[in-house]
Amino acid sequence: MGAGTDGTAPTQIPQATEFAEHRHSHRPDPVEAMTDQLEYKAAVCIETLMEPVRRLVDNAASFDEVLGGLADLYPDMDDTTFKALLGEAMMAAHMAGAAVAKERIQRKHNA
């Protein structure tokens, strides 16, 4: 979803507007906005990490050449950004869970 197979940067990941009819409020949802942003950042990050692997596979003459090339590529793969995104995703998941719990408590209290 969104990543260009021709080596170009991923296209913009669409907002979750197709689910808008299920929302009860028109106010912006900060957790949803963070999730959308993380989804796009992750697509860009994965594309960047995988591009050398794609080039290797495209140019390899054999499976053994791919295996050897992966061993050579691995030490130079920088996963720092990916690790940071995982941390942000865990925080977003925690925030989303807290928001759902708060909403359920408020509904029970208002019932």
C-alpha cells in the first residue's frame, strides 16, 4: 500500500475517511491522526530498508548469491528509524486503548 515498486518514494497513505460514517463526532481524533502519520512513516522506512534487498534480488544470478548478499547487506542496514517508529506505534496503541476505555467509562456513567 503506497510503496512505489519502481524505486520511487511511497505515495501518500490515504486517511481513514472511508470509515467516517461510523464516527459519532466530527472533531479531529489525535490518535487516528498519529496512526495515519505512523503508517506513512513506516511505509517510507520499510521502503528504504528493503530497497538494497530488492536490488540484490533483481541482480542476483542464483539463490546462493542472494543469501551471500544478504549476509553482506545486513551489517549496513540501519534500523534506528524503524525502532523509533515501533516505539511511537506502541505509544499510539496505548493512547488508543486509553481513549477507548475512557469513552466506555463515560458512556456507562452517562447511561
